[in-house]
Amino acid sequence: MNHIVTVQDAVTAFADFMEPTNAELDAIEREMPVILAGVDLVDAQITALDRVPNEVDNRRIRRARNRVLTARRELANRAAGTTLPGGAA
């Protein structure tokens, strides 16, 4: 007789306790400008893949890179400006 056994991880993969925490959701929300800028950059690069990039493609890629760098800088500056609770450094 063969016993049917389930894999615990597969069964509980979508259990309620596996949802992201509020802190994780807040972190995703803070990083969303960087994520969206990265998506725009990938989109611009994909557009230029199937042909020789012209001046408009190059300008679009350059602007998308600048948006990624700006979003990363703003995120880093925001993170550097926050303090830990309790006055810890």
C-alpha cells in the first residue's frame, strides 16, 4: 500500500500567516519609485533591442537611467534622514 503524503510547504504556501507584514508593505511602498523607474529603463532598453538605436532611443534610455539614479538617490537620502526609535544612532 502506497501512502499519499503532502509536502507541508506546498500546502501552507498561501496560508494567511504567510502574507507580507505591514513593515514589508511599507518598505515596498517606499521603494516603488525606484521599481517603476527601473521598469521604464528596461522598457526603453527592450524597445531598442530589435533595431539599431536611433537618437530618440538613446535619449529615452539616457533619461530612464537618470530617473533610476534620481529615484535611488532620493531613497538613499530619505533612508539616511530617518532615525531609529529610542534615539539610537
